[in-house]
Amino acid sequence: MTAQSLKVAIQMDPMHGINIEGDSSFALALEAQARGHTLWHYLPEDLSYRHGQVVARAHRMIVRQEKDNHYSFGDPEIIDISDMDVVLMRQDPPFDMAYITATHLLELVQPGTLVVNDPVSVRNAPEKLFVTKFADLMPPTLITRRLDEVQAFRKEHGEIIVKPLYGNGGEGIFHLKTDDSNLSSLMEMFTNLSREPVMVQRFLPQVREGDKRIILIDGEPLGAINRVPARGEVRSNLVAGGRAEKSDLTPREKEICNRLGPELKRLGLIFVGIDVIDGWLTEVNVTSPTGILAINRFDDVKLEADIWNAIEWKIDK
């Protein structure tokens, strides 16, 4: 663990709207401050490139574990991102061109500034695409814009899940049964809204018993929760009404983590959340993973400290 005070910039969504009881970025900020590090906050749209410098209109920030009084900002100032020791890239998806542009800009300050997660790897590993590198760990999956391909997939596999390729938080996820007549209309809606393909997967009925979120820190699995969908739902995301339960890793889940861990570490993906349903890997979340506070409460751990230990180790190295 480093003895020096670090300058830490957090690129994230507005502070006033966060839930301090569940927000992983806030937990990371609290832990950094407790270690004597200095914090700045800026919004993704306040990041700029100017005459060879990557700068941001930012605020010095102090955080507190006090509801409705959880942060204070200093006066706005222009900071040179290359002067920071660490940047936490923590804004929520969608993973769109604005997100991709931010990864290009933050790439320019490396290696002098440590960006978590590595922006090159974030750009190359959008959650629903990165998982395809481990096809044997996934349920049957199709990525396409073609209706006939989706129809053939449903004929082969029965009930399916259709979801946007770059969505988040459970938004836009549809469960279609074998006789559901809405498939054509649904695909028409998706293709009219976006030029992106959709992801289609065989429906896993075991999702009603839970969708496990496993947190890996520098490639090592350090905790998990089971997220159980609300009655009548197939989406288990906590923001979509899912309920968190204490959970341990099964042998199959340990196997999945052992497969992914070395690659995540190699790519500089320090803080990652993977999703597993009934032993099948469905997503690898690298943009702004969540879940550490729920795991902390169930397991009496402090995963934000483990994340900062990994960051400080890399700084010292």
C-alpha cells in the first residue's frame, strides 16, 4: 500500500442523484479519502482535449457518509488530467460514441496517469461482446440485426431473451416465448431505433432463482451476491427491482473466474463484475460495475479497500 497521497479524479455522473447506500463509486471515493488521497469530480461532458492536453472542468470534492449531505464541492477549476495520479472512469453506460470518445481521450494520459479501468481495454471489451471470447462458458447466443436469424434461433432453442447490445441496468430486455407473436414488431423497433445488432440468448428459466453478480479485483474473485428477480420479472438487476441475497461461489463459478481472471488482469481491468445464471456466463461488466456494497453487507468485507489496494500496488510498481 502506497504511503503517498494521490491525486484522484473521478469521471462519473452527477453526485447529487446517487444512492450512497448502494453506489460503488461513492464507496471508492470514501475509501480514497480515508487513505489521505485528494479527490476531484467531473462529468464526462466536461472532459476536453486542448492543445495537446486532456483537461476537465472539475471540482475538488469532499465526501461524507451522510444522507442528503454526502459531498461538498470546491470552486470549479480546469485540471490537467495528466497531473492526476489516478482517474476512476465510473460513468454509467450506455456504451455509445461519447463513451468511446472518452476512452480515446483518457488513453492519451497513460501511462503517467493510471486509468481504472484501462480505457483501451474498456473500449475493446463492451460487456456483451467481450463475453463472446469465452463462447463455451455462455448459453447459446446470437448477435444479429436479421429477423430471419432470430426466428431460426428461436425455432432451435425455444424461449429466448432479446436485449440491446449496449444497454445497461436491465433496460430493454424482453423475454419471448416460443409462440409469442411480437418478435417481428420487437425486431422492427430495435432496428428502427439503432443501427446496432441485438443480442439473443436461450432463456434460462433458472434466472427466477437468481442471477449471480461476481466481483473480480485484478483478476481475483473476491465476492458475490445472488440477485433474485421480482415476481413476474426476468430482470434481476437491483435497479430493476431485483433482491440481493448472500451467495458463495460454486465449483462451476470458480472455473469461470479462473478462466477469465488472467485475461482481465492482463488487460488492466482492475474492477470487473461478471454475471452468471445457472453456471452460464452472460455478461462481463467492465464500464462501471456495481455490487460491492451489497457484498460488503452480506460477507462483512470491504471490497473498496481491496480495489484501492490493487490500485496503489500498481502505482508503487
